[in-house]
Amino acid sequence: QVHIVQSGGGLVEPGGSVRLSCQISGRSGRNPADYCIGWFREVPGKEREGVIRLNGGINEGVAESANGDTKKGRFTVSRDNDKRMVYLQLKHLTSEAPAVYYCSARDRPTCPPLEWRLYDFWGQGTQVTVPS
């Protein structure tokens, strides 16, 4: 079983930045550095949507634009293998409905498309609110 515990988030001023964290405890004998990581977010009334994914063995990635919502350059994922931590850095945030961000993983290196049903293990979620 893979356990994920998230931290970070909260209230962020428009234009500001925040870093979300998740600590991953892997299966016995498996190295979390090799896991596929996916970050997702969910706003009330909408389906959970993918933000960014990071293949196993890769330590940093930058989100490309998706669905017309330009995350490119604003959302960065990274991992610290020594600490078994994965981070999502959100920059230049704009006012919008509060969103809950979820860290997810698959205990294999290659990530599938950012469809939440394809990811196996989930953190508890952490909320980010950017007031108007």
C-alpha cells in the first residue's frame, strides 16, 4: 500500500504563490522516486481535473497549458527523493473558486494521461483559496 500525506495550501493573495507538499510512503522494497506522480484539483460542481504529472525517475516538471487554462510556466512539480517528498509550486495565482488540490501516485514509473480514474493512491487533499 502507498500512503500519501499532504500539507500546505491556505489563503493566497492574488498574484501570489504557494507550495503544496506530499509525503509518500511506498510499498516495502519500492522506491517512491520511481513512482508516477499526478496532481489534480477540484472545485465545487466540477469534475476533478489534472494539473500536472511527473514520471518516475524525473525530479522536476512544468505544466503545459491544458483545456485553455494556461498553467504553463505557473505550476511546477518537483520531488526530493531523500525526504520522499513531492511538491507542487503554484505561482501567479488568480482569483477563483476555492480549489482542493490532490496529490496522487502510481507505483510504476510511467504516468498515464491526467485522468483521475487512472491513478491509484491519493492524498487527503489540501485547499487553496485566492480571494477576489
